[in-house]
Amino acid sequence: MPELRKDPVIGRWVIIAAERGDRPMDFIQQEQKTIQGLCPFCPGAEDKTLEPILVFPSTNGGWQNKQWLIRVVPNKYPALAPGKDPAPEEDGIYVRMNGTGAHEVVIESPEHDLSIADFDLPQVERIVHAYKERMAALRDDTRLHYILIFKNHGREAGASLNHPHSQIVGLPIVPKRLKEELAGAGAFFTKNSRCVFCEIIQQERKSGIRVIVENEDFIAIAPYASRAAYETWILPKQHQSHFETIEEHKIVSFASLLKDVLFRIKTHLNDPAYNFMLHTSPLRAPGDEFPYYHWRLEIAPKITKAAGFEWGTGFYINTMPPEKAAESLRKV
């Protein structure tokens, strides 16, 4: 059973999950090669995963005549897993609790060697629908307080398998980083009576120098204080604090911009490894909306690696000005 341990100095929680060391790895040396016949996410290997939670079946032969288009399965090597209530236990200055939560894998396609940048738009829409459906379902578990959706693309980004997939983790706590964002956004709102993310969108659209691409409902920018080269945020133009409340008609807009941005990154940077993370509000927020917090998707290509300075200080050194990064991606 995984375990959560609290850092007694800064209050950050760490997950201890020894079982994840047993997960399969199909990256050989520096190349992303598949050990033939061992990919548990490919069609025909459905027995290598746990029973699916959600399936988007193929219709009339479907895409490439596969039997399914998307599968969501419990992670076989979870960071957090269903179990006892995660009540904190004290041991002197140390605090721990059961690693109770949820950890799911979204198998994004039956095609092993494609990515979101390559999929047709309907397939990307299905992925976004899967995110929304699973987040809405996990809200019913009162032990969970936050849900993180993320994707590791490429070995350097932490992916253990090359097959296109993303992950959903339900946490029994609100992460420290999100608490910091909520506090900062709340302080800005108290002072200015305005969401800081809405202000960011307004200022970026006015100047245009860090805007990569936008459509009617969403905008992609290189953030002003980018921590990494070609870091990109995708935000809804209309204020919305919870991703799972995204309207059906806006799923198409979001999927379209996500595919567009990832295609630009893949083309311009020669298919780099990247992480994307969905930042959204805690599950049990008071009322329907946080007036001061705005959900967004962050994309961080792995162009450089964090080293001693970053680990020792918490500062980030970015050698690619966001203005130049945005200009380059606009031209793709």
C-alpha cells in the first residue's frame, strides 16, 4: 500500500510507492524502441491491464478498424490506491497517512506510435471527454480533495511506455503548489477584485507578443515568467475555475487548440519529450466557482534539465525568452 509522508520543515507531502519500481519500461538506452509483443496498451494485449473503467468503443470498424478507440484502466502500479480512510498518524515530529486515492491510465489510442499531435480532431475530443468523465466520477469519492491529470511524453519526461497515454491521480490532499497558487490568486483578487489569470489573458491579447495561437474560446501563451524553454499555457478565455465543468461545445475548441499547440511543438522542436499538467480547483470548493482561480493546461517541453542550482534554490533558469519562443511557435 502506498504511503504519504509529510516533510516536517515545509509541509510538503511525498508519496512513498515502492510498487511503482516494478512497472514495465520499454525504452532501450537512448532510443524510444518498443520491446515487440510486450506493450500492454496495444490492441490484443488487453489482458495485460486491469479491467477498464471507461471504454470508447469503435463504431463500424472505427479508426484503423480497431475494436476500441480509448480505454481508461486502473494503474497496475499505482502511486495511490483505493483503501482505508487516509487519517493522519503522528510519530513524533513526523506525520504519515495511508496512500489512499485513485490512479488511472488513459490509453489515448490503439495506435502505438502516434501522439496527440498526430491524431485527428475527433480522437483528441474523445481524450478530453474521457478526462471530464473520469474527473466527474471521482468527485463522488469524499476522500479525494484534488484530481491531477497529466501526461509524460518521452523517456526524458518520465514516461515508462512509449504507447500514447496520460494519467489521472485522485489525491486525499490539496497539493502544496496548488495551495500556493490559490493563495497568490486570492491575494490578487482581494486587492484588485479581478482574477489574475483573466488579467493575464487580457494583457497578453493586448500586446500579442507572447500569444502563440487562440480561437474563440481558448488562448495559448508563452507565460511571462516561463520556467522552461517553450513552456506553454492553454487557458479558457471566459473565467472558469473547475475543468470538469467545461461545456460540451467548448471541448471541441479546447481539443483543437491542444492538438494545434502540440503539433507546433513537435514540428519546431523535433518531437521533444514533454510533460503536460492540468491545473484546476480543489474538488470541494465552496460554491460552484472560485472567482479568483482559473483552470489551465501547462505544457513543459524537456529541452534542458534541472540541475544543482534549481534543486538548491527553487529558482528556474530559462535560456529561451518567452517572447522568442512564442514567435517561433507562431510561425509553424
